[in-house]
Amino acid sequence: MKALYCDTFPLPVPSRHRFPQDKYSRLRERLSAQSVVKLEFIESPRIALADVELAHDPAYITRAIHGQLSAEEQRLLGFPWSTSLVERALHSAGGTLAACRAAIDEGVAVNLAGGTHHAKARSGAGYCLFNDVAIAALTLSCRGDLQRILIVDADVHQGDGTAEILGDYPRLYTFSIHADGNFPLNKVTSNLDIAIPDGMDDIGYLRNFRDGVSRAFLAARPQLVIYLAGADPYKEDRLGRLNLSKHGLRSRDALLIDRCRRGQVPLAVVMAGGYAPNVDDIVDIHYQTVMLASEYAGCFTHSQT
């Protein structure tokens, strides 16, 4: 299974910043050390600006690339602007597109970053400069690779940027399951939103997730699923507000992967959010997601149409 990575393009965040940027390199190191499954690690390519323009306003792209974001825009983004930030965002988006193409060919692939779902067409927000998932979905759709794509967003925060960018594309179906009272304050309507009340545990969450996956698959009839496997519904996450265990998150991932397996639908996985104070907890959750996804690689037959 191909695993795209971009931790070689670091995020230059200030000291004591709550964004755990080292989770990416630590995840790759742990996956490299395991001997259970064979992973092909590939450095994420830089996304073409022509592909970025499918999802984002050209004027915003120009300002974002050339350091012309205002102080307020940088505050909303959550990062100070830098050329390193731009390069990281472009390579992360390239990794998601490459993972999607690998999944189409081989059944499943992962981007060990990605999931920047708060970036909208004309603005960044919530640590998201460009929306990698929207860019990948539009590139594949507009370039003629696929028609029907399902985005399953299981980050604890609603995928408002993805919903906004893809809202006018009926064959690109967005499903977001998220904590109702969490960021962003102003939600954007997805094709399917399931808002989870604060404090919900494994049992209630998995019941809602199972129902949402079933409804989304019936409506979307996907030729590809892009899965934002957020680690932030975890009970110890400082930005989460939900009460899921690591076992519950593993069950969440297994539920979606099994649904893809039964339909022989290609699956591209991106990591999305995770903000537990102990970075090892974040790495544990992402690690089990990747290992579960790798099990799908051996049973994909590409028989779906």
C-alpha cells in the first residue's frame, strides 16, 4: 500500500503552539519500524496550481502564495504566513491527490497528512490554507478520472470548507459527522451532516456513524471514497468535546473500511485533526487507521463500476 508523506516540509509554528506538527514524522517513523505489512513510502508531490484553482479563487491563491494575507486572515488561519507553510500545504494537497490516484489503481492508499477541510474558496481557517480533499475531488472529477466521489469526514470539526467548495457539484457527495457545539461556529450545509452532542461515547457515536455511512453510500453510489480519519474525537483531545476511546475510533475506521470492501470501492485515507496533549495518543490512533487500511489492500479486486 502506498503511503504519501510530507513531513519533510515542516510547519514553522511558534514554540508552545498547540498544533502538534511532530505527529507526522513520528507516525511515519512508527509505520516504518513495523514489520507486519509492507508500505511503500512516497514523498508527496507538489500539487499543480491549476488544480488548486479548481477549488480556490485565483486571487486568494495569489495572496496566500506571495505572503499577502492580512493579520486577521493569519489569525483565522492559526499560523503565521511563511514560504514553508505554503510549500507544506501544496505538497500535502499533492499527497492527497496522489493517494486518490493510487487508491483507484490499487484499492487503497493513505496520505499521512491532509484533511485541511476548513479552507474555503476564498479564505483559510483552522490550520487549513488550501483544501486538499476538495482539490483532489475536483481534479479527479473535472479531469475525467471519476464522476461519483464520496467524502466521509470523521474529523471532530465540521468540514465547512469542503461543503462550501463542493456544494455546487452534485456528484461529489459530502458527509460530515462532527461535534455539534464545536468549531466552526457557523456550519456550512453538507449533503449529509450528523451533529453529535458533546460528551457522546463510543456506542452512540458508532450508531450514528453506521447510519450515516449507510445513507451516504446509498445516495452517492461512490466510485471513490475519501476518508478524513480524524483522531480528534478521542476523549483526551483538547479540541474534541467527544468521549471516544481508541478502541471506538478503531471500530469507526473498521466500519467504513468494511463498507468499502463489501462494495469494492477504492478508498483514500487522510489523517485530518488530532490535538491530544500526549502526541503518542495521536500517533496511536493514526497508526491503527493506517494498519486497518492496509488490510483492505489485499482483498480489493477492482470489480466495481
